[in-house]
Amino acid sequence: MQKINPATLRLLVSVSYCCIMISGMHIGGPWLAYLLITLFTAAFYPLSFAYAILGIGGLVIYLIRTYNFLGGAWLQRLIGLSAMWLSLIVFFMSEGGAYNYSTFQETVPLISLGLFVVLSVWQIISLISGWRNQYKKAQPHQ
């Protein structure tokens, strides 16, 4: 696997997450717009508020730069990625999620979702390999 700058990969994953195209029966748009609209209309639709909090919160947790104190940066990135994934799952599994199932049938939304999946899996693999290398360096040679 090609080595890539971790900050560049983090940026690519974040941009691909925000630009996932959601397609509905009548209207569609980028995932970030869905998250922001839901945040501002939470008083009217309190149950759909969960995926917006997970999505925005996960993105913030994922992007915040932390110092590598006891290997916490990789865990923080993993938690952020998990929250972003969970946000998408909650969105599509919620009561009104069937309205947006055409996302899985159209080309552009599928490509954008696939790009996020590939980049986030690449990020998870690089996080795990980085953690393993850090763990190996911390072990005393015998």
C-alpha cells in the first residue's frame, strides 16, 4: 500500500464524508447539507437529531489535532470515524430513511459513498498499522 501523508488522508476522508451525495425521491444534496439542516431544524424533528450530532461530532473528533499522548491520536481518529459511519447508518435506518434509498441506485451517490468507504477503510488500516509499529517500538528488545 502506498504511503500517504496522514494529514492528507485525514483531509481526503473528511471531504469525501461531507461530499457524499444523498439522493431522495424529490430532492438530494451533499451529506453536509443534510447534517446542517437537521441541526437547525432539530426542534421540529427531534428523533432525527441523533444522526446529525453523530455526524458533526464525529467529524470534529476526527479532525481535531491532538498530541500523541499514550497513543491517543489513533484512538481519537477511530472514534471519529466510527461516529461518522454510525451517523450514516442511523440516517438510512431511521423511519424516514427509506425516502433516500435511491442513493444506493444512482451512479453519482454510489461513487461518492464508495469513495468515502475506500478512504475510511484505508485510514483504519493505516491507523492500525501505525499503532502496531508504535507498540513494537515501545517493547524492549529481548
